[in-house]
Amino acid sequence: MANYTKAIKEINQSAQFNLNGNDLDNIEWTNGTTPIAKADIEAKATEIETRDAHIKPRHNAYPQIQEQLDMQYHDEVNGTTTWKDAIAKVKSDNPKA
């Protein structure tokens, strides 16, 4: 689902509006905000989705924070790089667009 609120804020950081149900046909521009064309909002939302496509797979691939802390502790005690290696693998397996 497109995040139209984020798209609008990236187009106009100071935009004030009410967006009902993430439906661009139900948007109310408030406090004198100049309306943004629906096509511009949709294009920006698509751009954001493409740009941020790596985030969710990367987030899901990271070890749980407790496991990461344990890796860091053992790396410090044992002089190893287990944590850095695990994080580097997640990043290389899920590159930014």
C-alpha cells in the first residue's frame, strides 16, 4: 500500500491536510496549503517505494537485537568479528536500490 502521507510530506514538508483512508480522492487541504496534484503524489509514492524497497527485507534478515548484543559481547571477549560479519552479509544480500 502506497504511503501517500510520506509522499505529500516529501513534496511539501509544511503541507497540512487530512487524508481519509489513504484515499487521494478523500484529501482535504487545510490551513491554506496549496493542493498537490494526485498524479504528483502517486509518482512520489512510487519513487519512495522503489527507493525504500530494500528496507523491509533487510529488517527481516537482521538477527534479533538480543542475538546481536550477544554476538557483540562474544566478539569483544574472543576478539572475533561475528557481529560485523553477520551485519555485512545482511547488507550485501539486501543492497540499497
